[in-house]
Amino acid sequence: MASLSINNIDRQLYEELRVTADIRGLSIEDLACRILTKALEQNKCTDGLGTRIHKRFSLDGGVELDLPSR
């Protein structure tokens, strides 16, 4: 398994990680791996391009385009 070192973490963030890990019965490293995994899973895209475009514009109420006749 690979390892990762993170330098210059804000002290308050580190303390929040430490406390949260302790509450959940995890090490700070395990908690950080879970947080990173969850963040990356949210970015995974399983839809096609057309579906992603539709989702993006449907959030704003959609887009009506005038299509030229053939």
C-alpha cells in the first residue's frame, strides 16, 4: 500500500481530524483515507456526455434551442 505525507496542515484542522477519528475509533490516517475516498467517489462520472450536459442545464431550468430546419 502506498503512503502519503501531508505537510503544513492548519493546527485547527489537525485537531478536528484527531477528535473526529477518536470519536469514530479510527486512526487519523484511516479517517483521512475515508475522507479522500469519499471526495473522489463524488467526482466519478458514470454517465455519458449527453446525460451530463442534460443534468447540468436542468439544474438551471433547462435550455431551449431553436433548431434549424433541414
